[in-house]
Amino acid sequence: MSYQPLLMSYEQAADLRQHVGADSLIGRSIAEEINALEAYMPIGIEIPGHGEAGGYEHNRHKQNYIHLDLAGRLYLITDDKRYLDYATTMLVEYAKVYKHRELNISRDSNKPGRLFHQTLNENMWMLYSSCAYSCIRHELTDAQQQLIENDLFKVMLEMFVVTYAENFDIIHNHGLWSVASAGICAYAINDQATVDKAIYGLKGDSVSGGFIAQLTQLFSPDGYYMEGPYYHRFSLRPIFLFAETIERRQPEIGIYQLKDEVIKTTAYAVMSTAFPDGTLPALNDSSRTMDIKDLGILLATNICFDRYEQNETLLAMAKHQGHVWVHNTGATLSNALDNNADVANFSWGSLSLSDGAEGECGGVTILRHRDAQSDDSMALLWYGQHGSDAKLHSALDHGHFDGLHLSLFNNNQEFINDYGYGRWVNIEPKFGGRYIPENKSYCKQTIAHNTVVVDGISQNQGSTAIAQQHNGEKHFTILGDESGDNKLQAMSAFARDYYPGIDQQRTVIMVELAGFEKPLIIDLFRMISDEQHSYDYPVHYKGQIIRTDFEYQTHKRLGTVGDAHGYQHLWNLGQGKVAGSSLTTWLMGDSYYSLISSANDNSEVIFARTGANDPDFNLRNEPMFILRQKAANHLFANVYETHGYFNEAVEASLNARGRVTSVEVLQADDVASVIAIHLDDETQINVCVSNAVGVNEVTTSEVTINGETITWTGPVNIIR
């Protein structure tokens, strides 16, 4: 067939031309891209030399390929010759110097390129530049085509596919970029032999490497990626750009139908982990600000809507993103949104995603609840595998050491959160923009997450090698019933032997009850041990402490909470003894949050803040507190209550005190965990959870409360 641009035909570009200047999502998206290109072009074309990792040169090369791609696509759409001239000159100037460049200096385990310090960035440059080239190739002279193809793209392909062959076939998100960039570049220059290597691997077996191997091996059956949502969303860009190119050039491959539509499955997996405000959860090394407006997820939203199914959730995603891909799929989505302008906020509902290639390595469960005010509550429990694998590439080292993390969200904010990663992305003066030393000494440690620490030592001894041997196990989930009733939802999982001789079980219940403003979150964290230990339950919050029901003392001189495993980075601000039960309330935004926790004798609450032993001020200063209790077999029984309203501007405060006054443990063993939640009207709510191995909806459990025998069927029973 005649040569066509990789990602849109000439006819589709002409159709998009009709949307230029339109007051629609696609019209506004085109305008935004035109404005971005028009702002960058006057700077002129510069091909910088080598510089510091993450420095000026790095960022200039990055901006060059971004705007080169814009110029190519926008030339097709607008027919503005200035964009053609800009893209042509940029590619010619790179072609003149590229093959003469020495390799850069590698700053980590990733091989260096001629432009960047790691080939990952060079792969990205080649992918976007190849797309731009395909848009203008028909306007270039034979001499220009030969120069660009022979002195630029073929030299790059030789480096990536031959010189760095050992990295070309790695099953990893870097490997995805490698094969996608090589395949797209090879399509652009009509090099089918290299296209085949990119799709099927260097051996051609679709197993040892290549795009098909990446898609069939990298994700769990539910589409979850072991490194977590941050790196998962990064993988969506090469997946969708290469898949769309393959579908256009070789539709007989049926790439979108591969492995039961794995491309859709894995896109939905990362989308469905998002909090209601669009941000992605901090699992493993993760940004706290990354959200579904990321380009990879935006591409997935557009292409899934066009290639798979036109459902309301994708429409709602696009509405939240506020931008569509400037492409025929973006036009399709924009037109559909024009006809559904009143679509509600996106919600993927409650769900459970498995982790591991066969779904055998635990996973993540998410509970969601939308109330009468259209406010979304969400609870996330993570119990998957360590996000690193020694058998794969050394760059796959983003896992944290622990499991049974908990994150909680309502009133448009995450009120119990993980710290995330320690990194100043692309800020060169901060350790070259790389992961800072405190990422290992604090962020990866168990105390940095909302999960229990034993004897002040991180789970799996803070060792990647040990952590890779363990994963969580799902116990049960209640995700609402078939009628859509989500008043009672729950999830439970085990982490066995993360500490030698100790098993952990965490059960999280989200329940809507009359008389409460938001669903109660009941968190039962059970420690199973034959020997006594010190257990720390950390709570990471934001806001201001409002009240407690126990006495505490603040320290005039600051010391650290401990000496290792992340404790050395926590200032000890104050502490107090508690017994029976403790209550702490804080204000975050315009909402009050109370944590009411059971406590045995000689329990303690420690108020702390990150930032100790941090000579370069790398860590964010954030508050947290620790519930410290000593026991052998033990149950932390905790209730999170959202209540009240505060508006400083009008000096209004309502219901600053919640309804839950105390929590009492009645039973905690292999049969069941039973607690009593005491309320301000002197009534109580009894909560019973079956701990039997293999529990399911038909299991019958029995406990005795105050001399009364109670039986129930299923994992959870709430008695009010």
C-alpha cells in the first residue's frame, strides 16, 4: 500500500482540520497543542551536546522531541507550511550530528545513549521523532529522506537492537519502550525485518522478548503491573502508540485482541486504581501527584473508547482529563462527550486485582462508596508481591519492603496516605533528579506506610532479596451485592512470615450506618505470634491535631523515634500513655477525622514528623502518629470516623466531635475477631469477622458475646 503516516491517515488529518477553532473538547485540545508549538518555535532550533543528567541539555532534547512530534501532526491537520519547515529542519539538524556523537556517561545501570544518559530517554526521543517523520516524509526530498533515515534512525536502531541487544528483550517497562520505539521507527522507514524483531523478539519466538512477550508476561491476569500504578501508567504510552501503529500497518496480527484483549485489561487495571480526585495511589516508588491526566492514561482512554467499548466510565474519565488526544480517536470521544455533557464523575466501583504473572501473588482490593451528596469514599488495601524481581532487569528495583498498606479517601482528599517515593524528578541540583538516598532509608521502610512494624524493624528485614520471596494472600472480599447495594463492603488479607514466626491479617470494613455522616472504616489488624513483641501502627495524615482523649507531653528538645529502619528520619514531637482505648481527632481541609483505637495496658501514642537526619532537606516535613502496643497475639481494633464541617472564612464549625467514643476487643483468635464500638448515646455496634482459613459466603461462624451465642453466615456480621 502507499505510504501513510503512522498514527493517522491523510483523510483522518483532513477530518480533524474541520475541528480547528471549534468550541469542543477536540477543538480546544487542538488549540492547546497549537499554542504550545507556537510558544516553542521562536526559541529556535538547538541540538545541545552532553550535559548533566536531568540538566539543561537533557530537557532541551526532551522538549525538542515533544515539539517535533507536535509539528509533524499539526502540519497534517492545519496544512501550515511553517510546521513542515520546523520539523524538517529539526530532523535534518539531528541527522547531521547524531552518528558522530560519543556515547553519554551512564549515571545508573541503564546503558547510555548519544543524546541522553540512559537509553530509556533515547528510546522515547526516537519514538516521537519517528512519528513526526512519518507525518512529513511525503514532503521531503530523496536526499533529505536518505540523510534522516541513514544517519539518524538506522544508527539509533543499530545501537538499540544490536549493540544493546541484551537489553532489547528484557521483560520490563524499559523493555516496552525499547521494542515500541524500535518498531515504530522501523515502520516509519519501511524496515520490516526490524519491525518483526520488535514484535516477536530477537529470536522470533514471542516468548524470550518482543512486544507480544511484554504484553503476555508483564501483567497479571487482571492486568495489574507489579511495580505499581506509577510505572504502570508509564507503560501505557508505548503500549498504545505501538499497538495503534501495528493495527494500522499490520491489522492481520490482531494486536488489540491479543490474550483476551490484554491491552484493554491492563489499561482498565491502572485506571481503576485511581482515587476519586484522579490521583494514583502510592504503591512502591510512586509520585504523590501523578494522576489520570497523564498522557499514557489519556491515550488509553481515547483508544479504548474507539477500539473496544464506548462506555460511560470512559466518557467520565475524558471529562475529568479535560483534554483528548489530537487524533481521530480523540474526535470520536469528544463527539460522544458533547452528546453526554451531564455524565457523572467517573467511578470504577469496588474491585479486586490480582498480582503476579498467574495471579498468584496477592494483589490490591479497593472499596468504593458514593453517598447521596455524590461524595465518593474509597479504601485501598495492598497485599501484592514486592515490586522488584532479581530475575529481570536491574532497573526493576522500585519495590517497597512491606504489605498490607491502607489508604483512605473521602471529601475529595486522601486522609490516610503513604509517603510515596523520595525523588525530585528532573531537578538536577537535587541528586541529579534521581531517587534520593532517603528513598531507601525512609520511603521504602515499613514505618513510611500505614501498616504494622514489629520491634522497630521493617517487614522482610528491609531486604529486597527477602521481600521478593513473599507476597500477600487474599482472605475474602465483599464488594457489595448484585443489586448494587454497597452499604457493607469488606476486604481481608494475610501477610505470612514477613517477620519470622509472625503472621499478619488485616481486615478493612466500609459500612454505611444510620446516624453517621460518612461510611465508617473499621480496620482490624491482627498479629499472630507465640512471643511478645512491640507493635507500631503508624498513621500518616495531613492537617492539624484538634483533640485527644488522653494526656501527652510534647518534647522541648527533639530526638528521633529510633535509630534505623526509617525511624531515624522521624522527629519525636511528643507522646503519651493510653489504656483501654484512645481517640485522636485532626482537621484536614473542611473535614474532621477521628481515629478511635483499642489499647491494652501500657500502650503509647507517639506524635512524629518526617525530616530528622536529613542534611540536604530532601524529605517533605509531614506529620504522623504511632500507636505502640506490646503483646504476642494481638488485635489493633481501629475505627476511622469522618464528621463535621469547618469553614474558617465564615468562622463556622459543626460536629467537631464524632459519635464513636471507644473501641473494645471482645475476641481475637483463629476463629473470629469480635469488637464492640461504643457510641456517644451509650449504645454499641458489635462487629464480627471470620478468620477461618478458606472463608467464603457460605461459611457459618459462631462466637459468644456477653454470654450470648451469635452465629452468622459469611465473612462479616454487623450487629447494632
